[in-house]
Amino acid sequence: MKMTNNLTHIATEVEFEAAMSEEELACVFERLGIPGFPAELDIAERTEDHVQMMSLESLLAFAKANGAGAVAYDVTYFPHADDEEVAYQLKQLARDLEISAEVIRDVCADEIKEYLALDKKRNADLPVHSIVEAYVGGTAFAWYGMNDYPRLKRVILSKLAKGGQKAKRSFIDRVSRAQVELLEDY
């Protein structure tokens, strides 16, 4: 339960159910008597314009009780990370931190190696995300199933967080030196 008081939001940790394969979703849909149809759904596009349901069974029961005749679903698998994936995630992190991706790559080479090693241990045959959506009265209601998988941003930022101020200063010093060296190249 979430509670607010005096416009202060009290955050609670959210536990997502595990992602399911298409076959697992089909079994749940059949058991609860609501058809599911594959669709191209994207978490990033759905984060602001839907109501998040924490249980797949609750979402399906709610949709059925409100006359939804069917739901849409999508299941996402990620292959193991490669140089292209590292470049993509570095670009996102660079945008978030307002630092050049090349600087992050130079400064965080060890963390990138750690990320790649963690990702190699992940079972790429398991889905990382499952999304099910139902539309009731013009509002999208969604359920996300998520399996844990490494993200480069998490690895880099967790290293900073574990090291406290010393790691933060070290990171800032290394980034500053790398930026100065980058400027000297011009």
C-alpha cells in the first residue's frame, strides 16, 4: 500500500513478478478464460500512460470483470551483450550523466569488463520482460514481468555507491583528467 501525507510521496519498493515466455502466458490466459494476442509493446513507451498492475492474475481478472474481450502481450529476450550493446548503453549513460561516452568507456574499462562477465552468466533463453496490456474505458492497464539481468549503468553506479565519497572523488578526478586529455587532442 502506498500512502501520501501533505503531498509527500512515501516510496515503497516494488517487486515485479518474473517474466514469462509466450507459452507460459498462453497457459495463464487459457486458465483465466481471456484470449491474448501478440503485439509490439514497449516498456519505455508505456511508463506514463497506463495503470500498473502488480499481479498478472489480478490484471486479467480486472480486465475480464470490466468487459475486455482480450489482452495484448509482448515477450522480450536479450542476446548476450556485445560491443554494440555496450556502445548503446554507454550512450544512454553518457546522456544521463552528461559525460562523453568515450570518457566513460576509458574511465570505466574494468566495470565494462565486469558487466560483460555478468551478462555471460545470464541464461539468454529466459525472457527479460513480459508485458500484458488491457484497455478498459480508454485507459491502458499493464502488467510487467521482469527477470533480473545486468545493466551497464547499474554496474558502474553501484561501484560508485559502494565506494562512497572516495570513489566519487576518484571517478570525478578520472573523468576530469580524461576530459582535459580529450580537449588537448583538439
